[in-house]
Amino acid sequence: MRSYLNIRLKGRKIWMCCALVILGVFLTCCVLQIYDIQQPVTATAGTTVTISTRDSVQTNVSGNNIVANFVVAILLPKGFAGSANTTVTYTCNLGNGNMELMPSTVIEPSTQGTTNLSYAASMTAKFGIGNNLVNDLEWVVFRSVNQVSIGNEITILGNVYFSIKVGADGNTTIFKPAYVMCESADGLSYYSGNLSDANFAYNTGARMTVNGPGDILDLCDPQLTSFNPAKALQNDLLTITYNEGLDSLKTLKGSKLYLCVDTAYTSDGKKLTGFCSQTAQTQLTETSSSSNLYTLTIWPASFFKLSSAQTLTSMAYHIIDANGNRVGLNDSSAPFIYKYSCD
Amino acid sequence: MRDFYKFKVVHLLLLLLLGLASCKTENIKPVAESTKDLTGTWKIVKATRNGTDLLPLVDSNYINFSKFSIVFKSGSYTVANPLPFIVTQNGTYSLDNPQFPFTITFNQTGSTTPVSTAFTYPIVDGVRVLTLVFSPGCAQNIYSYSLEKVN
């Protein structure tokens, strides 16, 4: 019995050592970093801008070489139609090359067998919309046209160049790009789940403004009111959020706040009124105690009692309290404007 | 002694023949896949918009997921207490394959344009779940409703 116990203890130690070695191999598998992001502060819609990043990969795990594609991604406003308007090239000490759009049918390896997400969907799940606030951005993912043989315990240094025709929708867009880099054999498998993980190639760019003749879309600065989804039509379910913390004048009193639509406009030129009320249908609900964020979800087609022939184009609105105090655009009395559009 | 062995061998051969004769080929017919019968009333048990759970967001008095229902019967469907959905009018429906459907098509009354969407019909926790994915507004806004049969 004593001998048996001794063997058990030795076995446990051996297994613990093995586990630590295996853990160590995984933890030190790769260090991927994106740095020295070069991007313009401003640009004009319709022009082509170049963004470059420097990238380094330190491979540090024993085993055979892996043959894989380099994978890079950039977070862009949906209105840029980044998939159609972006080309990517790279240079590195393993060779230079072009990149192609990652097919949406390719499963990102860390989700294989579980959620089976595409690269873009997996990046949305892991990195969200970066340092932006309005969910009107998308991850545009590319892979190297040629596969590369990646050896062990080497350092790959390179540059990635994104050439983007910005502002395809013609709007003025303010946003903060973000970047991801990995390889196709492992995908995002080594991402720790911590956005500030310095060992995994996720990084964010500075604020960028693309000026266009259309609407102003500020995707990264806190707004008094915001919409989810950011772009919607009358048959979408539209969630409006009012950020009371940004009401510097403290115009609204109490916790009963309401959506007051002064006028809704339809494509046939009609102006719909009578939708400014303080009722249960228009009352916003605080997301949690003291969050200062109030939300209301409406189905515009039903809310405005539209006929099947009517198409909603925009609405002018305020947020009001139980006493009728009103907050509008930039904390003024002018109404907020929301346009019903997919572009 | 030799006759004894001959006798034994003959008996063994007879036994072997009897054993072989007792075997017969059994033809096993594969079980036919059942046709996917949607007949009944279906209610929403889960709803998402671009991956966000919609159920906590809606006002139960004005946008009511628990009241919404769709009834499938004899090739027709009827929607009650409408919500943003793949169709807005009642009509007929069809599956691309009754046994292995991948697509469900709705033909709204008064419309000449059928609307199709991917059809998934898994068993979750022992219950059939019908999941429909669609975009009632902007194409980039993806809604997913999961429905369970209530009768």
C-alpha cells in the first residue's frame, strides 16, 4: 500500500510537470504585435488613402513548420463598403505579397466545431467595434494570396499597407479604425480574451475623420442620443438610447423620460405629427440603476401607423421629461434628426 | 476405433450443416427520414437583432414577442399580432424538400414575389425549434427568431 501511494504521488508530479510544460508551450506559442500605425487624421470621401502598420511575430513553440496564410483585418465604417474598396499588400522578411479578401465561408479556427464563425464574425465577437460607440462598423478581413512556411523560434517583421477608397456613402464619418493580424492555421486561437493583451495582435488606431457632402456620422464620440442599429428602415426594430450624463445643462428632471417625435417625414412628402406624448409607448427605461442611459425600442412602421404604401424617410425628435422640458441637438432646443436609410 | 472417429466426424459435419442452415439473410430496410410537418401554432422563444437579444428590449404592450404567433396548416400560414418578420401578410408556404428542407418559401397573398429564407429545424432539449433568419429592414440588419410549437 505504501509503495502504491508513492507511485501515485510520483505520477501526480509527472502529470503536473507535463501540464505546466504544455501550458508553457501554449502561453509562449507566439507573440504577435501591431505597432507604428500610420493613418491620416482627415481625408475626403471618395479619395484613396493609405494606412500602414508594422507587424512582428515571434514564433516560439517546438514542432514542425506550419504552412499558412497571413491574415490581417481592419475595422471600417460599413458605409465605406470596405470589402469592395480596399486592397492590401504586405512586405516581410519571409517575402512580399498581395492579400485577397477572406471568403466569408472560411471558419475562423478558434471557433471551429463550436460556434463556427467566419473571421469577420469571430472578430466582431472578440473585439467588438473597437474604441467606437456606434455599431455601424465591420471587420474587413484579408489573407495573403500565397501561403508561407512559418518556422519555429523565428521573428517575422513586416509591414501591411491598406489602400482604401474612403467614404463610399458620401457621408462625413468620424471613427477609430482597429487592426488584427494572425495566421490561418491558428486564427484567433491564442487571443487571451483581454483586449489589452500585448502579446496578441490587436491594436486600435486614432480618431479619423472622412469629410463628405452627406450626413455627419460620429461613430466614436458619446452622443446625447444614439440608435441601434445605426442604419435602419421602418420595419427594423430601432432602439434609441439617451445618454443623460451628457446633458450638461441638466434640462430634464426626474427619471420619467419620453421620446417626442415632432415630425416624421415620408417619401411621398407627407409630414406626420401627433407622436409627441408622455405615454407608456414613448417612455424610455433606464438600462440599470444610475446608469444615466435610457432606452426605448420602437417598430417605426407600427409606431407611426404607416400604411403599406408609405415609406418613412426621417424624423425630427426631442427627448422630454414629465414636465415637458425638452432636450435637442447638442443640448439645444433644435430637434435631433434621424434618417431612415441603409446607406 | 476408426469407425468411432468416422461416426464423430459425420455428426460434426451434420451439426455444421444444421448450423449453417439455421442462418438466413435478414434484409434491414433503412428507416425513412420523416417529412418535416410544420402544422400547428408556433411562438417565439428567442429573438435576436444582429446578435443582440431582443426580448429584454421590447415593450411588452406595443411590441409583443409573446403574443406573436404563426400558424402553419395545409400549406398556408397565418400570422397573428405581427412583428417585424419575413412577411407581413398571410399566405402559403412551401419547403424545398419535405424530408431534408434547407429553405422555406413564403408566398404572401397579393404578392407575386415569394420570399425565401434558410430553414433550420433542430431538436433542442427534446423540442423541435424552427429558426428563421431574415432582414425586414436594411439588409445588413439580421434578425433571427426561434419558434416552438405550442400545440
